[in-house]
Amino acid sequence: MYQFYFLVIVLNLLAGTALAFDSLDQRVRVSTFFNPELFQRAKFRFGLGVATFVAAFFKLWSVTHGDWYILGDFFPAIAGLVAGFTLMLEYYRDRRGEETRALQRLDRLFLAPRSVYGGISILSAILHFLLHSVLFL
């Protein structure tokens, strides 16, 4: 289904932009293309994270014509899972008052390098769009 294929590309691009918005705005001025108030709103980021995570999860199991039946589109799905989970974790951490050891570990693993994960998600979306028939993309 090419609609679902395109949905994963758009969600990876938006989730990556949300994760790396501050660093991208300093380098490329993405605030001229995207509304900074929207991308910094917690509920928008959470909704985008849920949508990206769910779409990426189903993309692991859906196969575009010509791909392997076991893997689906592996790299964009993994990038979407990580980007979506990072956005949801960020929302959860902001809402929770106390810090636990597990939350601190997740913070180091996912939230500290979030701009790197955002860049990987954007790169995966661009490569997935341009190289649609390559295995693992």
C-alpha cells in the first residue's frame, strides 16, 4: 500500500523535525518552513510520537511490492519506532513529577541524543522517499 508507505515517510520527517527542531533552526532556519509554536507544544509532540510509533510498528510487518516478506521496510520502521518512543517519553517525563532510576536511564538513552535521532529519522525519510526499491530502506 503506497499510501501507508508515504504516511511513514511524512511521519518520520515530522517526528525527526520535532526532535531536532532547535539544532535545525540554528543551522537551517526551519522556523521559516514550520511553525515553532506548534512543534514545541507538548500535546502535538505526544500525538506525533504516538502516530509515528504506531505507523512504524505496522510498517515492520507491511511489505511494499518487491521487498522481502519478513523484513518489510526495516530502517524507516526502526527510525520511526525510536523517534515516536522518544517523543512519547519526553511527554511522560515532563508530566511526571519524580525521577526514578529507570527514567534516568531512558533519559540518557533516548532524550539526551534526541537531535541525533531526529536527524536519523529525517535522513531515513528522505532516503526512503528517493530509494523506494532498495532493500532495508
